[in-house]
Amino acid sequence: MGFVTMGIFLVFNLMGNNPTAAAIGLEGAMVQMISHGLISAALFFCIGIMYKHSHSRLIKDNFGVAQFMPIFSFMMVFS
């Protein structure tokens, strides 16, 4: 959230009263916040699935997930 606030501040501060720059800064901040929410939810969902299958929170116990859940592994890498 700090980078979003800093970006909005810089756009308003450096561009003066340019409404186009202000709109671009606000749209960028909204995209950042929405994508952060979706990606965080996807990663927590993936960790929940891993815990359901391995019944452990330790990384060493989750070794080899890609061998028995390849589609899940693909989704987790790209989320």
C-alpha cells in the first residue's frame, strides 16, 4: 500500500494540476490494489490445498507436489 500512496502523491506533486496524469495515477493505484487482493487470495487458496493434501505446514513435507498435482503446481507458480 505504501508504493500505491507514494505513486499517487508523486503524480499529484510532479504533474501539478494535470487531470490526465491524476487519472492515470489513480487508475494505476486501483489496478495495483485489485491485483494484490486477487493474487493474495489465490496464494492462500493454493496453500490451503497443499495443507489439505499433505497435512503439514513444513516446506520439506510438501516436496514433490508437481508430480502428483501438476495443474495445481502450474496455477500456483503463475499466481
